[in-house]
Amino acid sequence: MMTLIHEQKLRNYMLFQDLSDETLIELVKHCHSIELAAGETLFQQNDQSDALYLLDEGQVHIVRQYADGEQVILATEGPYYVIGELSMLGERPRTGAVVAVSDCTLIAIDQQAWAEVCEQMPDVAVKMIAYLAQRLHHLNLQVRENAISNVVARVASVLWLLSGGEAGEVKGRVRVSRVARAVAADADTVERILKEWVAAGYISYEGTQVTIHDIETIHIMAG
């Protein structure tokens, strides 16, 4: 069922916040509304990417299925989330399924309509590029944070093994370069982690000698 969409609804989405009223009025002519009941699927993994969607009401799961049959919920998203823009722009298959957690209302823009809008109103395309750049920047930060967290766990695991699981002076020399090779990280990162642990009182570290004061915390960080 087609539902009239007011152009100001689009201002709820970061993608369109800086566009003029005139641009939004024209853009909304190319939008249509979709209703999904709880449990219904918007699209399946590997489906053709022929539209982008703006989640107006409700919640959805982003679900990824792997070759062994396992399904993983990658994220749960709420109102004002933009769905499927990367796959649509890249003309790539959907990387996951989108399933309604609750009754949902979405605003859809078909691929052909989007192309026409961008041709008529280049500021929409410019805004999309800026939006995607911001998302990529945020994703890069997340990846780096996760990588650092993994290095922390690996360094803690090395100290745990060297200490035999006991507090006190670690026997033998602990060379940063060797630890770095063991945890597949650069020496500067390992050096920084060790200095942070010294500041926190978990260890003492001078030259190549390490003394562990808080073995329980090292164990916890090692996972």
C-alpha cells in the first residue's frame, strides 16, 4: 500500500539532514513506504541490491548466514538507520538478511530512482559520498580498537605463560621485540601496553626484567 511521505521525515536521517527543502521535496517524490510485520524478511542474503531503505519505525536484525549453516545476528538497528545503501551503490549482492524484530515501517528508494535523483540533483550524490566517508572512518576506528584489544589479550597471554600463572618476577629476560613477534604486533604497541600496565600497577617493567604484581588481572585480560 502506498503511503504519502512528508519530505521532513527525511531530515531524521543524517544522510539528508543538510539538503534544502526544495531538494527534499523533489527527493520524496521518488520514495515509497513499506510495511513489514514482525518476523518478515525485507531481503535475503545474496539477493539483488535494487534499493536502499530508511527504517522509520520498528527494529530489525541484520543476519549473516555462513557456509556451515550457522546464522549470526550482526546487529539490531532501530529508527533512522539506513539499510542497503552500500550494496545498492556497488551493485553487489546483499551481504546479509534483514528481518523485522517488530512491526516496521520503512521508506524505500529504488536504484533507478536514486540514479535519476543524483543526476538531477548532484548535491544528493555529494551528501551520500560524505555520509559513506563518515561511516568508513567510524568503521576504521572500530577495526583499530578491536585490533588493539586483541593485542592486549595476546600480550597478557604471553606474560601469563612466562610467569607460570604466578605473581612475582618473571624468570629470564622479556624482550619487547620477541614479545612483539610472538603476538604479531609492532614493538611500539607492545611497549605502550607494558607501560600502561606499569602505570596501572599490574606489573613492574625495567629493561628486560618484568615482575607481575596482579596476576589475576593479567589472567583476565588474557581471556
